[in-house]
Amino acid sequence: MPQRPLAVASAATGTLFLVAVASLALGAINLSLGDVWQGLTSDSTAFSHTVVWEIRLPRLLDAMVAGAALAVAGALIQDATRNPLADPTLLGVTPAAGLVGAAVAVWYPDSPQWALALASVAGGLAGAGIMLAAASRGDDSPVQLVLVGVGLSAFLSAIIVALLSSSRTFLQTSLGFLAGGLYGAEWKELSTAAPYAIVALGGAFVLAGRLNVLVLGDDVARGLGVNPGRTRAAALGLCGLLTGAAVAIAGLVSFVGLVCPHIARFLGGNDNRLVIPLTGLLGAVLVASADLVARLVIRPSEIPMGICTAIIGAPFLVYLVRRRA
Amino acid sequence: MKLVAESLSLSYHGRPVVEGASFALAAGELVAIVGANGSGKSTLLSGLAALKTPDHGRVLLDGRDVRCMDRRDLARHLAVLHQFATGGLDLTVRDLASRGRYPHRGPFHRETAEDRLAVERALTLANASVLADRKLGSLSGGERQRAWIALALAQEPEVLVLDEPAAWLDLKHESELMHLLRQLCNRGVLVVAVMHELLLATRFADRVIALAGGRIVFDGRPAEFLDPAFLERVFGVPMTIVRGPDGLPMPVMATGPACEAPALDGEAAGPLGVAASGL
């Protein structure tokens, strides 16, 4: 099944390219490939240039960065907790990032975009910190960890909804935030959040070799020369950064972090040095295609992109659970 | 390689379990650590492998304190087989064994031909070659144990520390494992194993270290360890030594009076006896 890393990686890259081209061409108004090319290359004031350069390209890049970040965040939290069903949303990291981001947006409506991104990242790190405390304290019990995470997640999600309902403003925006969406996403979301994500993606790649050993168990890892406590803390810290950046771009998107690592392992084997980059690629593909679908189904209007990832992700979750049983 | 414990004291969950253990082990020795449950065997082993910080004393590997060594450097010399390893169920046996190359290769470098060779050698030695492409989660306890042994061997250690290596193994694989450990010793590897099975320990080891209540009560040749009074003190049950068919001494549990089957006596007055004498 695996052992064709190059073929798998090229296939994923090819798919991403196709989705990217489609995302630039299709929408409320369809552009021909020639128009897309012209819009990308000419710095004219042509209509196609505005559509491609000001609307579709930033939105596509937003989708790719958020998708890659969430997917890799999922791979990291699954390895750090040694739980194949772990996911940043399920274990409260996404809601923590969302709560802090939403609180800043509601209480300080005039905040610049960089402050919102920073708030989401800080929230993500705080959520990851809580998970780290829970993971380090429990006697290696995955059940206990998931219970803490699910509790945290439900608690924070409730506060987010309470916060947004009390604000009486931007109902449309709130819905997009809660369900996860890229409505109106532009360059400023990308420029303020992507740096965190890119640094953390690099960090995850550096950590991959140690994660290969960490998944064997703390004692075994120690015996092979890997410090399990430090590796787990680094993995969860990077997970918090990535989740925070993704939330700042796309709101509360679920299931990307759960499914992408599993698909990557299915296609690419178990070596995290391949699985982590592949997971990132697949996350970019999934979110970019979900956003494409979200923009097309009821065009010229659109549905929140997070709904499409959930529609793909939820059945896959059921499939995974049944396959393991 | 020389592994030396200097008045080593260790705690488990805050409770002192090993006190003042001192010994020097040399390359090529097969050392069995024995003792009753809770006597501190596994904790002593963790101390030797630098998985636990001693309360007092230290462990020296060729004169270097193991707690001060870089962990990866230590892992190139010393491998540990843990008693309850539960991770890696999604990995194939070969993938698992190849992670034993981590200390040599580090987190970034790709596998070299030398690494692959070491992994195949380890799989062969651990008798796990036939399992190489199967996932750990699909194997029986004994098969998994062989996979974990392959991981430890892939490290190509000079000191191999094992906690109950024969647990889960059936008789055939138990005997193969003991011969493997002997073979490693002959190549100059120092093997230290906690052993539950007294018969295995005394038959295969060069040296027995017995713990009772956290203290070393015996350190010497297996033949000298096989003394009934002594065994009773270590294990808390009456023991006798019998000669096996090959003439070697075997420790067995002595049956106390309470366990003995009632002796049959021809003169006994039972219903059947009465009937017989009446004829």
C-alpha cells in the first residue's frame, strides 16, 4: 500500500494545482483559463485582474494555509496524545483560539487584523497548554484525556455562542465564524496569520523524526534518546500556533485535523517525516475544495465552507471508528 | 563495556524501593535479577538504564555517569526492553524495529544501507523476520514481544537491559530467547534481565543478583544461589532442590503439609477395607 512516497506526494500536489486553478476560474462569474492567466500576470485594471488578484487568489491562499495548518495541527495532537481520534476541535484547542479571537472582536470592534490574529494564536496556545497539562498528568489514559478535551471543547463553544449572541452585531459574520468559512477573506487575513502558520509548519517538520519515536510510548522514547515531555510540549505548542492561525483565517473549521492525518498515513505509511508534509498538502486540498464547493452550490450566494469539510469529515470519522472496531 | 552501580538507592512513587545496591557488571556476562514481586527488580533496572534518577549513588557506564550522558549517546550503547510496551500498534514489525536506529541516525537523516542491514539482522536474531510485514496490532503477545526485542537489537547495543523478556513467550520461543541472549553474551554484549522464572534464571545466567525488600541479598553464581534455606528467605515459600534428568539442580516449590495428598494406607479401616477383611 505505501512505499511510493514520491508518487503520492506528486499526486497530492497535482490535485492541489487543479483545485487551485478551478478556484481561480469558477465562482459567481466564471472566467476562462485565459482570463485567469491574464488576471494573474497583467497588472492592468482589467476586470479579470480585480477578480483574480483581489478576491480569488487571496481567498485561495487563505484556504490553503488554513487547511494545511489545521491538518498538521491534527497530526501533531494525535501523535502527542497517542490517540488516533484526537483533533484540535474535539480536544478544545480550536474553541480556545475561537473564544479569545471572538472576545477581542466583540469587545474591541476596532481592533486591527493583526491583533485579532494574535488573540487567536494566544487562545490556541492556551488551549494546547490545558491539553498538555491533562496529557502529562493522566497515567497514559487516552480516555481521560479525551473526556477532559470534550468537556473543555463543549464549555468553550458554549461561551463563544453566548458571547456572539450578546454582541447583537454581525449575525452573518458570526455564522461564518462558528461554522468556519472564508467569506470575504482577503490579503490582510493571510498576511497577519500566515507567518505563525508557516513558522509552525516548519517546526512540525523538524519535530517529525522525534514524533516517530514518541508514538512508541514514553518509556521506549526515553530509552531511544528522545525526551517525551519536551517533545510532547513542543508538538502541542506548535498545534496551538497552527490552530490559532487557522481560526484567525477561517473561524471554527472542524474535522480537517482529524481526517487529513489518517488519509496521509493510509497513503504514505507511518514515517512522520513524510506523513506531516503530506498531511499539510491534503489539508490544503480539502479546505480549498470545500471552499470551492461552498462558493458554487448556491451561487452567487455561498454557504460556510466549514459545512462542506464536516460533510466530508463526519462520515469518514464513522468509517474510521468502524474500521478500528 | 562495564556497568557499575555505586550504592544505588531508588524510589518508586516516592517510596524507597531499592537501597544501597552496588555491583560491577562486565561485558559478556548474562546477569539475572530475581526476587519476589515488589522487591525492586524493575526499579533497579530503570535505574541502570537511567530512566530513573537515583536518590543516592550513581550508575557508571565505562566510568561515565549515565545521568550525565546525552540520552541518544547512551541509547547507542544501552538498549532497554520494557515490560509493558503498548505503543506502535499501527506499525509493521519492520517499521518498529527500524525505529531502533533512531539513536544512530538522529531525527533528520535518512536511513542508510547500514541501518537497513542492522534492522534485518535484528529481525532475524529476534526470530521476527516472518512477522516483518505484519502490523503490531494484529500479533499475539509473544509475537509482539519478539518485535520489541528486534527493536532493542536494532540499536546494536553493548549493554542490553530487559524486563521480564520471557513474559508472553511460549516454551519454544522462551528457549530460543535464552539461546539468543547467550549468543549475544558470547559476542561481548552485557545482558541484564529481570527474570521471573527461577528455573530459566538459574539455568541460563552466569550470575544471579537476588533482591529482597529492596536490598541485594545474593550476588553470585547460580549454583550457589540454589540453597533451599536461602531461596525461602528470598521468595517466602519453602523450596527444595531436585536434580533434573540432565543432572542439573532445579529449584521447585516444596509442598507444605497442608498441600500433601493423604497417604494411602492398606490397613486403614475404610468401608472397603472392612468389607475386604471380612472375606
